[in-house]
Amino acid sequence: RLREREHALSEQLAAARASCRKLKDRESNVVQLEVEQKAQLAAAKRLEADAKQQFQDREAELQTLRLQKEEVLAQVAKKDAMQASLSQELRKTKQQLQQSQLQNQKLLTSLQE
């Protein structure tokens, strides 16, 4: 009877040790998963930071392009105004030339008479 009890206890001890090994393996797996999860989280945070930086860089580039566009539009408006002014001056000069030619023609006619 004592041997049966000893045998039963020995089997229980072996089962307990096996159970303990399984728990330690599970614990090891959980620790490994936690390490992997932390690494993935760190990688995700780096990707997020990179994405935010890229977004900020693109926003800055966009703002620079907007400013350059405004500068170009201002230059175009200035050149358009200058072109209009030069066109007006050219019309006046042509008109003065025509008047001078007409006066010269009249003078020439009166000298010939």
C-alpha cells in the first residue's frame, strides 16, 4: 500500500514537473511575444515620426511653392502694367509722329506754293 502511495505520488510529482515545464515554456513564449511586440511598437513609432516629418517637409515645400507662385504672379502683374504703359507711350509717340508728318506735309505744301 505504501508502495502504491509512493508510486502515485511519484506520478503526481512527474505530472507537476511536466506542468511546471509547460508553464515555464508558456512564460518564455509570452516574454518573447512581449519583446517582439515592443520592437514592433518602437518600429511603428519610428514610422509614424518619419511620416510626420515627411508631412511637415511637404507642407513647408508647399508653402514655399505658394510664396514663389505669389512672387511670380506679382512679377507678371508688374510686367503687364509696364507693357500697358509702354503700349500707351507707343500710341502717343505714333500720334505725335503722325501730327509731325502732317505739319511737315503742310509746311512743304506751303513752301511749294
